[in-house]
Amino acid sequence: HSSGASAEIYLLGATLCSYKTPDGREHIFVSPGAIFDGKKAIRGGVPVVFPQFGQPDKAMAQHGFARSSVWNVKHMSDSNLASTVTLSLSDSIASREKWPHAFALELEVCLTATNLQMMLRITNTGDLPFKFQALLHTYLKVPDVGQAAVRRLEGLSYIDKVAGGQVKVEKEHQVVLPSFTDRVYVGVQPEPKIVTLHGDHAAKPALFEMTNASIVAGEAKPCDIVVWNPYEEASPGDLPPPAFRNFVCVEPGLVSDFSELPAKASAELSQKITAL
């Protein structure tokens, strides 16, 4: 962008792997062990999770196939206001073997002098409704996960995957991550959900403010927020310790349940990141 802000997106998975503000600071974490040869999804950045979150369908890859598919560039534009790129992916023989539905995905990334916005649009191009889950698996760079905190989730119920899927209520004004953390905060309000990420839980200023929103078939829906860091105990092979210390995932999604998308209808999932 003309302001000096920049973003890099790989066609593999439409994975955004860099977002720098005009001052040159990098705000997105990519694992030093990330693999870029197409054999698996890129570890870090912002992988696109679709049509499932986790692996409820064991016959399909964890988090679905969108993050390991090669997307196409559909549109690019550049102006003083914003630089925008849209990538697309649609069903194929290979995808229908795993998930027998017709679909079209678009990921629009919009970069301005002050923020980065990502919007995933899911369209059911078939003649029958389908059920899906979707999420933007954003890895945000922090100095030390042990000092970080996520705020504005107080009062929400969450599914604690580390505790075997127990449903709990967030009673604290901030979520700290002293150990392996994997939580799905269940959205309740259809309005966009603003969450802040702080590099130091004892300090007031935030590193990031994120605005998260979802729409299904023209109707605003509550957006779930996933907070994740695996620590060493759950770090996959392409995330060599101590790399886990340098990120917190704060992820908007439609994942606490499956959403149904009628034929020819669309759903949208978006996250705007403002680095403060």
C-alpha cells in the first residue's frame, strides 16, 4: 500500500503470512518450521478453515481442505485508500470426494494505512442446503505468550478443549495463557465482536484490536472466538519449541455448531485487525 503497509498471501490455502504496518513492524506469526511445499497447510499466518473445524468427520483432513488447496487470484485493486486482493476456490473432483457439495469461496484481503481486513465469503452454488463450519485461524505475533492477555470476552461461555470439552463461563476480565490453551468462546450477540490482545496482562495498552463478524444468508450471526496456544505439550512437528512463545491465536469463526447455508445463499466471516 502507498502508506508503506504491506501484506503477503500465499496461493496455498489463501494463507496470509505477513502484515506489516507502515513503520515496518511485522504483526503476523509464521512458524520457523512452516512447510511451504504444498504437502501440508502452512503453520502460522491466517489459515482458512473450511468446511470443518477440528475433525468431526474423520474421513476429511483436520480443519478441512481449504487451507491446503491452491487458490486462484480473482481480483486485485490498488488506490490511495486501500490495496485489495480477492482469492477464490471452488469445488472440484478432489473436494467432492471428501465433501459432496458445490461451493465457491472468496477471501478478500483489504490493506489500508491503519488496518488489515479479511473477509471469507462462502457461497452454496448447489441446489441443496449444506452444513459447514468456518474460521480464520489468525496467528498474532506477541513478545511472550506467558505475559499476553485477551480482553473483552468476560461473561461468555466457552468450550474448554484442554479440559475435554467442558463448558465454562469466563469470569475474568482478561484471558491469560500461562499454559496450553484451546477455548471456543461462544458468540451470543449478532453485532460485530471487538476483542483486544495485550502483550502484557499487567498493562493497559493493547497490541491489537480485532473486529470480528459473521453473516449467514443475509442475517448477522453471533461470531465465535477461538483462543489458542499449544505450548510445548501440544506443539505440532512444524512448530518447534520455543516458537509457541511468540504468538496468540485469536480466531473468528462459525464453529461452536454447524451452520446451514441454503442453496445459492452466501455466508461471510470477517476480521479487521488494527495494530495499536
